[in-house]
Amino acid sequence: TLPLTRPLTQRLSNLNEFHPNELDPFLLFDTRDSMLGELESPTLDLDASKPDSLNVITATRSGVATYTDADGVIQTAPENTVRVDHVDGVPMMLIEPSATNLVPYSEDFGYWIKQTGTVVTPNTTETLSPDGTYNASKITSNGTSGLYVSSVGSASENTKSVYLKGVNGGEQVILKDPNQSITHKALTLTTEWERYTLTETQTGGFGIWIDDIPATGIYMWGAQVETGSVATSYIPTTSGSTVQRAADNLVIDGAAFSDFYNATEGTWYCEVVPKGNEGSANYTFIIEYGTDNTDRVGFFYYVADGSLSVTGFNSNSQYYNQTKLGDSTNQLARISYSYKSGNHKSAINGTSDSDTDTVVPPANQLKLGKRIVGTKGSLVGHIKRLIYWPTHSDSL
């Protein structure tokens, strides 16, 4: 027996054994009596901070796509992989529909239209770009001019985005459209890279314009214009053509699904950050599980008002629904749902609901950020955590 008066590091030095009695007893009993209660043994735990936990997912995405790593650097993910994106340093699964960068030169601004006094110095060595290389441009002008690309799209809602950084900090520039004077966004730059965005609905052609660039200059990288109301992950265009990023398709099915799922009772818990909608869809799927479009349960985000819901269908008839109003856009939302015959419960951001319906629909697959059947309504956002326990809980 090791004396308890000696420091733990000394008492365990040069020993390979693990001694539970050396631990603070609270470490042993807190877990046993934690809020999880009967939900101490999940059969599925998709945790973006633990990449190995995501191996159960079958990921399908043709072509590469970008994400931000733990150091804040934009990286490229291979095809058919789950992207773990670090949002404010927090790892989350990044799930997006297909999108196209309509700007033909997103990094080579020498091809853009330059107004009087505007000079582009490509591949400056004065600062690393957001992807960790020296491929950003330094742009100088006369304080009233800038550079732009025009008419890359027409007559639709579009979102412009660009990474900018001040040379000294405090530089003021304008982000706007060269075709229509709808919205001008005044920007005050810092000495850190930041992605600035502007969403507009236009009746004619649209592009992107960075104006009022000062003589001291700014740094610029990664311009993007895409249809829709959300700036999705950066899509490089380096050959003078538009580039499309394929959609993320993340599914758990077959034995991988049946190994964790209990058809009689169970409990789900999800943490999600929805960003917006896919095109004209008025809702997006956070998760959906079931067999097909008639037997399914889904967690939904509604674009118009930012509300969230848990909805179940059996033989295409709705048997359960809870909707919580409130703008959840770009906010971490917590959704849970527990089911068994005669006892359905859910909680959305702390608001609970219950129902005594006896329906428990069959299920053989789980889709993340998409619906089981059809293509519309894909999630544009992040899933931080998804946990499943094969037991019902009354403590949501």
C-alpha cells in the first residue's frame, strides 16, 4: 500500500499499475450519480472531438472540400470523408449541400477589373494567407477606388464572401455589388484574417466589389459568390472557371445501424448549429432515421423563423410533433427525443413535450443533415454531437 501522504505523482512514479484507490473518490461516484442516470451506456456517440467515433459513418462526397483545422488554417479534405470543422476552436461535423463559387478567379485578383489607382501585388510574403501559404494579395488604391468582378450570376439571392486583413488595422473598405446599388457593407479591418459576407436578392446580374481601398493597402484572399443566403465553406477557383463543391452525404445503415439501434425504445441527443437554408427549401433536416419517406423520425430546422422541431411519421401519417419557436440560426441548439410505445418525449433547448401515442416506426438507416428520400432540405451547418442510448428516459 502506498502512503496517502505523498503526492500522487511520486506515489505512482516508476509504476505501471493503475490504482483506483489513489483517485479522489468523487471521480468514481460523480459519474455513477450523474444526470445521465440510466443513460450511462450509449451505443452510438458521434463526437467530432474524437475522430475515431465518426468511423461508423459512410461518407460520400465526390471531389475535395475545405474545412478549418484546430489551428484556424483552411485545409482540404479528400473526397468521401467527414469534414471536422473547427468553429471558434470547437470541432464539429461540417455538413453542406452542393454549392458553386461563381467567381472565376478567387485568389488571382490580377484578373479582376481594377479601377483607377488600384494595384494588385500577388503572392505577398508580408503575411500568410488563411490556408497557411504565401498566396494572398496586397491591394493598394487611392481611398476611393477598388476592384471587382461583374455579372457572375443573375436574378437570384446570392451571398458574397471574401477574406480580408488590414496592413495596420483600422482600414475601412466597402463590400458591395458592382451591378446594383442595393446594400453597401462598411468594413473596418483588423490585423487578423476575417471572412466578411454580404447577402442580397437581386433582379439582375450580380458580382462582388471591394471598394474604397486605402493607399496603405489591405490583404485579400478567397473571394466567393454563390447563390443562396449562406456563405458555405470556401471553394477555390484558380483556372478561370467556376467550381462546384459536391454535397456531403453522411449515412449509417446496414449492420452499423442495427448494432446500435433498439427498435423498441431509445433516446437521442443532438447538438447542432444550423446556418441557413439550401436554396428555396423552407426547412432543413438535422437528422432523419427510418426506412423510407413514410416511416421516419426527423429533427428539423425551419429557415423562416429559426424554429426547431422533432417530428415522427408512420405509414406517412404524423404521430408526433414538437416545435419550439425562436431564432436558432448560428446558435448551438440542443435537441433530445426518447421513444417507446405509449411514451414519446422530446426537449428542445430546455422546453419539453410528451405524447402517449403507441407508434414506434421501423428503422434501418440514419442520415445526418439530409432526408432519407429526396434531395431538398439538406442541412447547411454543423453537428457537434449525436448520442443514442438503447433505452427510454423520462428525464429529458
